[in-house]
Amino acid sequence: MAGGVREWTSSPRCAYPEHDCAAAERAVRGGSFLDRADDATGFRRHALAPGEARPDVGLRCARDLAKKR
């Protein structure tokens, strides 16, 4: 999760511990190839507007196996 690209999430960028807020920006997690080595971690959070594109932000396809179809 650290060192490739930051990862888009579907979560709004809320202050912890809040999970449901009206923020328009989405949380972007992790580090990227543009970060210094000590900043490329999996726990960093940033915020970007939904339509914003950056070369160091990507996505990961994931599926929740705990949910029933």
C-alpha cells in the first residue's frame, strides 16, 4: 500500500472517529512514489475532490467477502 500510488476510497474525508459526514472530498490513503521514503506509509490520509486526477493516485479493486450476495 505504500510506495506505488495513493489509493482512492469511497469514504468521505471526515475527522476521526466520525464516519458519516457531509464532506464532498473523498479520503485518499497510503503513500506514493512521489513521497519521501519516510512519508511512504500505509496509514497516511489525504483528501481530494471526486473529480480531481493526479499521477500519484490510483485505485484498488476489492470485494467484501463477508457480505452475502
